[in-house]
Amino acid sequence: MNDAVPAPRVLVVGLDPYRVPGPWDPTPVAEAIRVGMAGLDDAGFAAEACLVGLDGSEDVAATVSAALASHPGSVSSSAAACATRTSRPSSSRPSSAWYDASRPRR
């Protein structure tokens, strides 16, 4: 009988440093992401990265939604709702409810 508890799953959503336009070196950011992902693994999490670009090469909402849908039952419905939202909040400063699906929307 296998009584092993599966590792908690984490979906890390962020920007792909190689697909953010601008005159900058993405290598240090990519390395920091790699280190962070390794740290999650070392802490016992089954982490998966979903990195999106700002270069217009993809439908960001569809990419994040697909990543969330790839593990049914492991994501709260409010997190999925955030991923499928088509527009950002109107203020120039993002609200915390946009990024933290565990907090109720205002």
C-alpha cells in the first residue's frame, strides 16, 4: 500500500524574461527564475512555470488558462477566473485582488 502524500502543486505565473521587449539582458532574471523554481522543488513543491511574453506572440489569458486547466481540481475557481479576465483594472496601479485570488474581489 502506498501512503505517500503527493507534493503540493504550484503554478508559477510570470513574465518570460526573453520575451519582454527592451534593451536589457534577460539572463540574470532567467537565472533567478531557475533558482526560485529549484527552491520550490527543494521545499517539496511540485512547481510548474507558466511564463508569458509581452512581445505579442501569444494570447496571455489563453496560455494561463490552459496551464490552470492542465491540472483540473488543483486550482481554485477564483484563480481560474483571474486567468480568464480579459482586461486589467482601470487604475494605473494594479489592485491586490487582481494578483491574489484568495482575497475577495472589491
